[in-house]
Amino acid sequence: MARRSLLAAAGAAGLVATGTRTAWAETGQRAQRIRLTLSGPTGPSQVGTTELHLVDSSRRDPWTSTAAPRELMVSLWYPTSDPHGRPRAPWLPTGAEAVWKRQVAQQIRTSLDDVDLPVTHAAEDAPVAAGRRGRPVVLFSAGYGSVRALGTALVEDLASHGFVVVAVDHTYEAPVVEFPGGRLELSRQPADATDDDILKALGVRQDDIRFVLDTLVQLNAGQNPDAGHRPLPRCLRGSLDLSRVGMFGHSLGGDTTAEVMVQDRRIRAGVNLDGAVHGAARTAGLDRPFLLMGSAVHGRDTDDTWADFWSQLRGWRLDLRLRDSRHMTYTDLSPLAQQLEKALPLAPEVIAYLTATIGTIDADRAVAAQRAYLAAFFDLHLRGRDGHLLSGPSARYPEIEFVP
């Protein structure tokens, strides 16, 4: 069953650092700021991003005691041809950033007052680049107790390769979600989640994703589904090819991907990044392409849910393992935690915990491999483009093991 760990629950959104420092003076004493960074996207397109505040008026929020409708925040990441004059989007908005810094500082027993969170490589609300037809769409769902920012390095890279990526925050399960106007909604999950808690969250997530899929239909038709009717990026109408939709997720987000595919045939291809499979997908299986990517200590040989799910996959399937990795290597935490170790004086037990969480693989290599195989998978199954990276081991990415 999925678990929340020290940094997976409250630090998993990637609140850790880069080792790049800029000096500044304060009351005559030296202080240094630690600037967090993520590696730039590898695709040919520049990237834009925008946020949407969505309200599902047909559904009461299952995590609250009121009759309030379900509210979500999602981010769209897409190719843009005109980022000029637009600020780069923050990794987390201001209010959420403050919450994360407090939470993580308590956990690692080190002040983050002098830490600057990453800035993404995407231009806020930039116009969508024109294409000959609508672009394939990929949805992203983060792990249990995590925020959508956790997948930034992967989603903005996919956007640079021509995909429109829709990243979803699952309100009241995520540690913090910031809504327009600065309203913050914190997690309502128990400190020690039971199997029943996880299964409830999995069901809520499935409903969230299917609602987002419905909303994308409205968006592509030129409607504005944002609850506040904030202006949308230019050229968004008609930019989505909703006949070519994929999905991926980390941990419970990977499980969510499989479960939504069982329910909804609009998802043509899916990827599970190191998440167990708890629901109907474990025994029902799928007839559409599916990729499993596991950490060095997780796979069909250690997880019965993966073995069962694999045996029920009736379409294209592939099982990959990332050497020297751990569960959170599949998140922004991997590069940021390694940078933090170099930049801050951490206690030995904290360093040991980080290593157990992200493994010993070089983070830049881990990110590069994940990006390459995700892009190759969605290129093949949403575009029909086969670059043959998925055909067998590659000397370019020796960190990736093909599991027979």
C-alpha cells in the first residue's frame, strides 16, 4: 500500500535545494541564499503554462463536512512560440511555498529561510503554439500526499516535445493547494493513513481525473471552464487532440492511471512510476499500452500487485527498472535533495534518510532517463512515432534495465 514518508508527505513536492548561492548582506552579517533549480526541457519547443480553477458542481467534496462542491487546481503545460515578455512560472505559488518551507524545515531540522524554490522554464499564460492539428494530451497525477509541482521536471519536458500536459492537484489529499486570491486548502488526511484511507483517495482521484477529461472537451471547444473566468491563453481553442490522450503518475498517481483506464477508454496509454496497483486494474487488466517503471527495489519480484497486473495486461506492455534508485527518484525531489545535501549542513540521519528516499543514482542522469522513456512511450502510442528506444537496452541510458 502506498505510504507517506517524511519527505514524500510534506517534503515530497521537492522543497530542497541546488547548491547555487548568491550572497547578500543583512545587518552587517553575511548571509547566503540557496537557489533551487531544475534542468531545462530537452525538446525543440519553448513552454507555456496556465492554471485553471475547476469546480465540479455535480459532486460534493468527499473530504469536507459541508455540502461544498469539489474544487480542483490544474496546470496546463504546452508548446508556445511567443514566451517573450512573460514571467517564468514559479514552482509553487507564494502561499503554498511558505507552507512547504515551514513543513520541510521542521522535518529536516534545518532552516529554509535562505532557500529560494525553483522557477520553472515555462512562460505564464503565453499563447499556445499553432500546430497542423490538435496536440496529443497527457495527464499527470502525483503520489499520495503530494502536489502536482512534484512532476514539474517531467511535465514541462513533455510539453517541450509537443504534448499538452495537464497536471492535477487532488485537493485535501495534497498537503497544500493554493486557489486564486491566495486561499490555501491544507490536507485533511490522517497522519498515518490506513489501507481504507488510500483506497478512498484512489476513488476520489478517479473521479477527479474523469471530471478533468470532461472539462478538456469544453476547453477545446472554446469555452472557459475556469471558476473565475480568468482569461485563457490565446490559441488554446482547438489545440487539443482528445482522440490521443495518455496519462502517467507517480506512486498512487500511477495506480490512479491504471484505474482510470479501466473505467474510461478515453485514456489510450498509461505509465505507472513505481506505484502499487490496488484497485480493479490489478485483476481486470487492460487492453491498451502500459509502461511500468520501477525503482531498484520495487518490481514484479517484490510487489504482488505488479505481478498480478502484469499478467492481466493484454496490450503492448513494458517493464523497466531504474538502477540505484528509490521511490522518490521519480520526482523533483531527486535532483533537489542531492543539491540540498551539498548546500546545507544536514544531520547524518537526515542525509541517510534522503539517500534511502532517492537512492544513489546521479539525479541528472535519473531525470534524463525518465524524460527520454516517457517521451518515447507517448510518441509511440499517441503519435505512432517509433524511435526504437523502447525496443531494448540503450547505451545512452545504461541506468535503465529492461525487465523480462
